[in-house]
Amino acid sequence: MLIKRREFLQVGSLATATLMLPKFLKAFEKPAMVPAGNKVVVVIQFSGGNDGLNTVIPITNDIYYRERPKLGIIKKDAVQLTDEVGLNPALVSFKDLYDDGSLGILNNVGYPNPDRSHFRSMDIWQTASKSNEYTSTGWIGRYLDAQCQGCDKPTQALEIDDILSLALKGNTNNGLAFKDPRKLYSISNEKYFKDLDAAHHTGEETADYLYKTMSETLSSADYIFQQSKLRPTGETYPGTGLGKDLKTIASLIMSDINTKVYYVSLGSFDTHVNQESQQKKLFTELNDAIKAFTNDLKKNNRFQDVLLMTFSEFGRRVSQNASGGTDHGTANNMFFISGGLKQKGMLNAMPDLADLNEGDLKFSIDFKDVYGTILNKWLGADDNIILGRKSDYLNFV
């Protein structure tokens, strides 16, 4: 039968959610044991612009409480880390990570000439570009491109979501996005898709690419599903979205699949109104999921090899607004969680609230240097090629 391109494109669930697949994924159809010391990165994106000042709290700073008379979190309610720094009350398990040396907090992270648009600033973070540059590839996607040109050990990136983020799209290789390995396997085995694949004849270039990508997905879905079942986690995870996502990631980390980067999102942190309740809800979900995930990794002796990092496209303004929230700002903080941190705790100074840029925090750490550090020191990649710049490496790994 003749399948028209228009009909193919109507198959949205598979064509958009699961087709962004690296060409080299077929190389994993014969599994190889993951070697000891195999480093993995787990990225958690705080979508919507998380308020960093109510995340890592300057609990003795008079300016903070002056600018946030109702929204400021008082010292006795914060999870106290030091005499001057506390965490959001919902992040209680992060205190244990801080105490055992597996939490690093980096403040004042941003980039020059910041953009306050959600979409544009997220593009900048995902592509690792300058604020006046526009590019169609992401920093993780370019990592895949660089690592899989003539390498004898292919690498890959997986996003636990329905749609692939720009961060995982490269020039020649892409990550794979799927919400659940079982669902991906089930969809790939539907007769309709198999018939589509079998019926295709070479023709239009765009349609050929889509059919080729579908064929590669169909051939690899079974492998990913089998790997997810290979060493299922026995840890109890919360039934939240992030809890389920991290449970999937943990099972894959413990399997034979040699995935190097996992990517997942949590949100929305766009707290213009009712910030306290929204941030509490999201941070409770984060706290409980991270607690289960780190316990799982520790029990399976993988915590030393896994680096979890969080980021958001921007922070919020220092002053609260009239709606019980905060508006779009600039610099922010990042969390790093691992049993393999070389520098721990507070990695740099807290924001200087007496030295602002028109009411916004000034950045002192370029996020691209964070990426360069992780690519070079953790993943052993050439960050200069991937990022197109020379990084000032940090010391947390």
C-alpha cells in the first residue's frame, strides 16, 4: 500500500515523542556490562524560573526581609545549613545530603545580558549560547556528536518526557525522549507502525528521514524496555511525576545500558502569584523523589558515579510583588548532588543583596563554565569543541 507523508505525520505520538533517536542506539542491541566508574549525569530542569532566594535563603540578611516582608522565609522555618544560610522548608532531606558531603550549592549563576523571556532564556541555557546568538543544537546534543565520531564506545542521552528538549538535539545525533519504557515498547509493537515501516519506499527526502527514524526507534524500543527490566529497583519511590521518572532512571542506571546523560523536568516555577504554596508543592515533590533516588544509588554502589544537577532558566527579582509572588529575574543557584563531589557545601558566596543591577542579582558564574566543567571533568569530553569556547573550570568535580 502507498502511505502518504501527510498520513505519516498524523502519527503524532510516535513521530514527535519517540523518534528523536541517536543513530548509534542500534549498537546497544548486544548489551555490554557497564564498567566500574562509568560516569552518569542526571539533569533536572526547574521549568518556569525558580526563585533562588527562597530556595537557598540568606537567613540573617536584613535586605532580604526588607524586600520580602511577607514572602521572606524566617530563620526558624528554614532548614538551617550554616549560621547564615538555610534551605526552603520543604527541602528537609537536602540537609542530610549537605551533612554527608554529597550536596554542593553554587550561587549567582547566569550569563551576560540576561533575557527575561522564558522561551528565549531556556533556549540560551539549553544551547549554551550567548544571549545574542541563535543556534538549533543543544549542549548535550553536541556532546553526542563529539563523542560518537569514530569512538569505539557509543554514548547516548535519554529524556524522560514526551517531547525531546532542544538541549538533546545535535547536528548528527539526538537523544531519545520517552515517558515510560513499557509504553514505548508497546507503541513500537503496534501492527500499524510495523506496516508503515514495511510499506515505505524511498522517495521524498523529508519522508525518508522520518521513516528511517521510525525504523530505528522500532528496532531499539525492545532493547530499552528489556534493559529497564534487567535490574528493577526495589526502592520505594513516591508516586509523583518526578518520583516515577527518577525510578525509571535508577533502573536504567543499574542496568547494562550505557547511557551517559538523563534529562528530566519539574515545574512550573513561574510564581508570579501564590509563590509560597506553589514552591512548597514542587519542592516537596523534589525532596521526596531525590531522597528515594539517592538512597537507591547508595544501596547499589552507584552514588559515586552519578552527578545530579539542577538549573532553571532564570531566577526571580529580589523584591516581592503585590500578588504574593516574584517576577522574572536573572542570576540563580544550582544544586549538585553526588557521592563523588570534590568540593562540597557552599561552593561560593551568597548573592550580594546590597549590589544589585536595577533590582536584580548580578551573576558571577557563567553557566557555560558549569557545563564545561561537567563535560571535561566528569564525562571526559572535549568541552572546547562542544561549547565552542574555553571554560573556566570549577572544582566541585
